[in-house]
Amino acid sequence: MMGTLVRRLCRESRKEKSMLEDARKVFEKMIKRDSVLAEDQKTHELMIQALCARGRIEEAVSTLDLMYEMGRIPSGLCFDELIKELNAQGRLFAHSNLFGYAMKRGAFVEVNSSM
């Protein structure tokens, strides 16, 4: 149920900024309270996407690291979102490092020439 709430808040954060902070708080409680919910890959991925959409790249990368600690491999879409945001922020070195990070861990990342 908490995972559903986080996903809903993340989706709503596209329209209203304050919802992302609510989503983040519920997400952190979810991680602390219930290890089964904490392993919900879709919730992690949506949290990463929502953080990227708001330019909060450091938090998004921390969430990505948390996924790996739990033995989860994020989808290529997660890495695409992270790379797009790093590019938008002009952080090309971090962009190339993240691409290498993804490849080492077996994630498929689409290389888009418009980046």
C-alpha cells in the first residue's frame, strides 16, 4: 500500500512540486519499515524519474545506489532519465561515468544523439 502511495505522489509531482517532497518522505518510511516493500523495483524507478524531473539528481543517484544495495538492476529507462538530467545540467563528465556504471551492471541504456 505504501508503494502505491509513493507511486501516486510521484506521478502527481509532475503537476505540483510539493508532492515530490511528500513522496520522498513516504518512500523513506517505506524503506525503514518494511523490507518487502523496500524491494519494490517499480517504486524505486518511479522515485528516480520524479527526482530527475525536478532536477534533484544527487537524490536520484542515491536512490539508484540503494537499488543496487538491494540487488536490483534498474531498467534502462532509469539510466536514460538520469543521463538526460545530467546532460541538462551540463554535467557531461558525470553523464559518461553514469553510462559506464550502467553498462558494468548490465543495464541497457539507449544512446540518443540529441543528448
